[in-house]
Amino acid sequence: MAWRLRLAPEKTNFDFFRHQWLTFGGSVLLMLLAFVFWGTEGLNYGIDFKGGTTLRTDSSQPIDVGAYRAAVESQPVGDVVITEVFDPSFRADQHVAMIRISSAEADQAVSEDALTAVKTALVKLDPAIKFVSEETVGPKVSGELVYTSILAMTVTSIGIMLYIWMRFEWQFALGGVLALLHDVFITVGIFALFQIKFDLTIVAALLTILGYSINDTVVVFDRLRENLVKYKTMPLKDVMNLSVNETLSRTLMTSITTLIAVGSMMVFGGDVIRGFSFAIFMGVLLGTYSSVYVAKNIVLMIGLDRSEKPKNGKPSDHEFANIDA
Amino acid sequence: MLYSPLWKRLLILALCAWGIAASLPNLFYSDVEAHNDAVKAIDAAAGMATPEQTAELARWPEFLPNAVVNLGLDLRGGAHLLAEVQVADVYAQRIDSLWPEVRDALRDVRDQVGSVRRMPSVPGVLRVSVGNADGLAVAVAKVQALASPVVSLTGVGQKDLEVTTEGQEIVVQLSEPERVATDTRTMQQSLEIIRRRVDAVGTREPTIQRQGSDRILIQVPGLGSAAELKAIIGTTAKLTFNTVVGRTTNPAADPGPRNSLLASSDEKDVYYIVADEPVVSGEELTDAQPSFDQNSRPAVSFKFNVSGARKFGEYTSANIGQPFAIVLDDKVISAPTIQSAIQGGSGIITGNFTLEESTNLAVLLRAGALPAKMNFLEERTIGPELGQDSIDAGKVAVIIGMVAVSLFMLASYGLFGLFANIALVINIVMIFAVLSTIGGTLTLPGIAGIVLTIGMAVDANVLVFERIREELRIHKTTARAIEIGYERAMSAIVDANLTAMITAAVLFFLGAGPVRGFAVTMGIGIVTSVFTALWVTRFIIELWFNWRKPTEIVV
């Protein structure tokens, strides 16, 4: 037998319901906490959702955030947020800052004059400064983006739910989508807790989490469906345990390969995309957890009607059994 | 023994060969781009090539594919604007220009309707008060006769004006179908004009798209800043020739009814009072070219169409010795005195232009005026350095991610892991091949999409390999185990990838800009990864299996 890296023993027999109060209860608690953070701390919205202007500066001189702030705030602008950016890929003499400005008047985009004044003041402070990017989003668009994002999440969830309902049973659809929402909300909670900038790309990341996490859950469900036909008399809970054990090796493999790839993006992909990579990284972790500990628990709670199986009346153990790959 | 049908094996080979050929140009990005630019430039010059262009042309051989992926704004740097066209402006213009017609029409029936007066109202609505209330019905009929059928597919059989009465007043506005038709025309016109103006500056592959009902997205790679882009498209370039009523230095002077006080563009503290109703407007221009006046100063020569030429000729012959104003975007650029009747419809605009200004003005006049004002809702400028940094970082992340995942697969599945890794490389190649061929745009989140695909692409293989292991454990023969492994893993793979596809589709349809780029690479990645993981690895496994004929295998 050749040597192989094994993430799980060949045959496992874990009882994934044994500490249900801890695992499933913990998930519920984490979700509640996520809502609490979301409600109390709020999200650190980027200009996509709040409107305003961001300037990215790049200079060979070290950045004095206080001096930057003083220079920007002396201009006719509203709130100013300045953060220094660090990244392993920067050169030794590369100093980058992100400056977020909101307009002095409510419901207005930052005026061009104000922006020019800000830039002039910064150049006066540091002649080596360069403005490598500049983005302005008006209040009208930012409001719409919030709406579109919520719409996108809802449409995706419903789409996935319909698909699973079609391919499995409605209990699976509900369990799967609730597990998804668990992943997404906890990720959002983490963004609220650490006040990481929340912009449009993060929404894309959350949608990607939906896609990834359901992928994991579906593989478990698929095995569950197969085993339900195979072991007609085994209690539902045991069939579930068996299915998760059987797919455990695959679940871990796929999670690890995805985490490796996304982790590489997070570390080496540059600071512009770090928030996005981080969100996906968290989502993959949570998605793996929820497909093992959350989705099937919900199905078990609702219960399955196993009397009328097989549904299509065919003794085939498998809907795709006759497909030639 | 394991056999796929011959056609399938040939198809797989053909697809892989195509993938390699079609993605190849991306490895020599700058060479291919230089070649493509040269091809375009030579085409534009009707086949005449300068020596430099010939040299550029030679940087990439003609017989190889030359489609490369477009780099998004966040990778190449450039300017992005989201503009909202004030479509309602056009209603107001239409209604305003209707007033003289309404007045003339009602004048014919003066004995029945009495005196007619225009009443103040919101823009886009014409209110006319009629002196004699009994004549209201006659007046309404007269105004209704001015309406013409709506020119559109949906509004067939409907009139363009909606005429109602309110007390002693006739209220005229555009009807609903006419508004819809007008909006469509306004948007098309705006798009066309923006396209012409941006093209005149000559940058590479600008994106000019209509978004939603009244928005236009403009992305110009390689442009310095959004402010520059705004300067190119922002000027409405509305040119009119108006009667001059007076000239003053008082900025607060009262211009009187139906006149406006307009500043002079080159003389400080000089204001002209001009009549609101233009004699001729820029829409009647057929041509405008930069030229020089008698004193060899830069000027713009223009030519009117037939009706413009007639109006201009009549006006100039009736007003010899009087000044008239040439008004551009509400500024008087010059107010020459009419020396003689100008027949034939061509003339020259002088002002204190520089050569560049006269060239720009000619371009703007030729392109035509924007039909309505635009508000800029979103402005983004990305510097080329930042884009290059992102590309470099993305490359490093892709390579490291891929090497790490490959090593991991190798350690976990040995020889089969190697097969999966070959498929993984082909997968990346295929993604670039498809992106290049469909002219897709690669954005920074798009690169992240590729990285994510690397992680998820091996998933299908993991599913298959795990399944083969299970089958081997229950002592199936090797060939049978491989076959069943693929068969049984199929349903999980289909379900997993279809649900991921739902997400990609939603992201594509609801996402904007970079996010859409992510959806594209993710969607392509899903399709290609299923192809490579199922077909390509199976093909390789079959080759290996039939060659070595192993009696037992270790996955």
C-alpha cells in the first residue's frame, strides 16, 4: 500500500449528533451573536453603500495619519476616515493610505472642487504623494446597491431552494438554505465585529459562499438520499451519521484544497481584494461546518416521510445511475 | 479494460488542443496587443502601414489566434463613469418649442377663443389660458389637431400630445407612449454622441452601455481620470444662433421676458441679452471643421442643411448691420455684426480660440449636441500602477495556490492526484481560452474567481476518487471500480455544480462591473472544471490503464 495523506481514517464512525446541544446550539448562538454585533456595531460600509469618495494614495514618504487627517479635515468635506494600508507585496518605500470622505452636505456626492482642494492640501503636505485611485459614488446609486444586493441574496437563496426541492425533498431544501443563511450571517457578523470594510465585492463573496456551501451540503444530501434507499429500516439519525461519515474524507479534502487556494489569494493577492478573500475563507470554513453539523440536523428536526420511497417507482438506487460520464 | 468511444476521445483531444491554442496569446500579452493595435491602425489607414506599424505587426505571427482577454478597469487602470440622462429635459424642450405653434393655431380662431396667454407651469407642461371660455372646445380641438401619431412599436395609433382642460386653461403635455418613445430616442442619441466623442479621442476599447432606463455606463481604459472623461463627454455642445437684444456689463441686468442674460466666453464682465428662441440651432449643422479666419486665427467653419441655410439666409438678409450671437452651452462665444446676407448656409465662427479649442469645438459640433443634460452618479479612476500591482499580486496568488493544491492532491491520491493536477492545468488553460474567445473581461475579483475555481475544480475529482476507493474496498475489480466511481459520483457532481451555477447566474445578472467579471470567470470555471475533471481525467486514466493494465490500483 503506497503512502497517502489521509485527512480522515478510512472508515470513521463518529456520532455527529452526540454533542448536538454544543454544535447545533453553538451555531444558533453564533448566529444570534452575529445579529447582535450587526445591530449594535453596525457594518463598516464602504462608499458603494454609503456614498462618498475614496482616495488611495501612494507615497515614498512614511505616512503620518494625523497630519493627513488635519490636512483633509481643513477642507470643506464631511466625515473623514483615513487608514494606512500594509501588504507584504509593497516595496520598502511604498506607503499606501485609503482616505474616505463623505460630502459636507447630506445626500450629495463630494463635489469636484472639494476633492481638488483635498488633493492640493495633501500634495502640499507630501510632494511625493500620488493618487492611484479615486472613486466617487453618489447617494442615489449607493441606495440602489443596497437593494440590489439584498435582492441578489434572496434570489440566489430561492433559486437554490427550488433546485434542491426539485432534486430532493422540501425538508432538504429548507435545511440546506437555513444552513446557508447560517454561514452568511455569521460571516456578516464577523465583518461587523472587526469592522472590516463592507463593500460590493463582499456581497459577491457572500453570494459565492452561498454557492460553495450548498455544494458541500448537496454532496452530503446526495449520499443521504442514496443511503435512505439502501437502508430502508435504519433510523433516520443513523442513516445521516453513516452518510456524513462516508463523505467525511471528501468534505475535508475539498475544504482543504479550497482553503489553500483562497488562503493563497488572501495572503498574496494584494490588499485590494483582501476583504473579499477573507469573506470567502470564512465562508468555506463555516460552510464545511454547517454541512456536517447544521443542515442535516434541521432535516432531522423536521423529519422525513420515508414511507412512499422510491418516489418514481423505479428500483434504481440512483437517479443518475444510468448516465454515462 | 476501459474504453470510451473513439469520437469522445477525439473530441476531448480536440477541445484541449483548441484550449491551448486559444489561450496561448495571453502568455505574450503585450506582443499580441501591439500586433492587434497595428492591424487596426493599418485597417483604418486603408492598408497603408508605417515602418513602425510593420514592426509592431511582426511581433505576433498572423496565423496564430490573436484574441486576448480584455483587462478590466481595475487591472488596466482608466476611467469609469455612470451617468444619468435627464430625459425629462427633452419633454420640456419639446413643449417649449410647441408654444409658437399653439399660439399660431389659436390665432386663426381668435374670434371664437379670444385672447390667448401662456401661463406659468412646471417644465414639460404647457398651460394656455383662453380669453373666451365658450371657445374652449374649439381651442382644444385646434391644439389636438397639432398632435401627430406616435412613432414607436408599442404606441401605434396613439397621439403624441395629451390635451386636457383645467378651468379656463388648456393643459398640453406629452402623452405616455410619446414619453416612452422620446426616452428611447434620447438614450440612443446620447449613447451615439458619447460614443462618437470618446472615439474621437482615440482610446482603446471603450465600453459605452445603456443601463436600466436612463443610465449610461462609460468605461475608458487607459484614460488619466474620470474628470478628463467628464470633460470629453460632459459638454453638451448646444450651439444656437440668436438675436442680440442688447449688451451690458451689469451681471444683474433684467433681460426682460423671453430673453436671457448670457455671459461672454472670452470678454470679461460682458453680458449679452439674447432672445430665447434661436434663429437656427446646431441640429441643423451638417458639417463643422477647424479652419482659420482672414487674420489666420483659429476658427471653425460650418455648413447648414437646406432648411437651416434658408432660415439663416432670410434672417441675415433682414438684419444687415445688426449683431447676432453665436451661443455655445449658454455662453456667447462671439457676437459678430451681420455684414451681408449669408446665403448658401455656410459660415465661420471666430472667437479667441486656440488651435486645440477650435479642433475640439469642431468635433463637438460634428458629433452633435447631447439631447439632455447628464448627472454623474458614479465616478471611478484607477491608476495604471495600481492595476499592474493587482495583476502581479493576482499572478503570484494563482501560482502559489495552484502549486499548493497540486502538492496536496499528489500527496493524497498519488498517481491519480497527478492526473487530477494535469486536468487542473488544462482547466486554467480552458478558462483563459474561453474568456479570450468570447471577449470576456478579466477583473480583480475575476482572478479571485479563478483561484476559487482551482480549489473547487479538484472537488469533482475528489468525489470520483473517494468513490473509487469505496468501491475498491468492497472488492470490485479495478476497471469496474473506476467505472462505478465515475458513475456514482455523477449525481453529486451535477447537483453541486448546478447550484453553484445558479449563484454565478445571479451574480452575473444582478452584479455590476468587477463583480460581474467574477461571475463570468466563476461560471466558465464551473463548466470547464466539470469537463476537465470528468472527461479529461477519465481519458488520462483510461490511457494509463490500457497501457499498464494494472491488476490492482491504489487511489
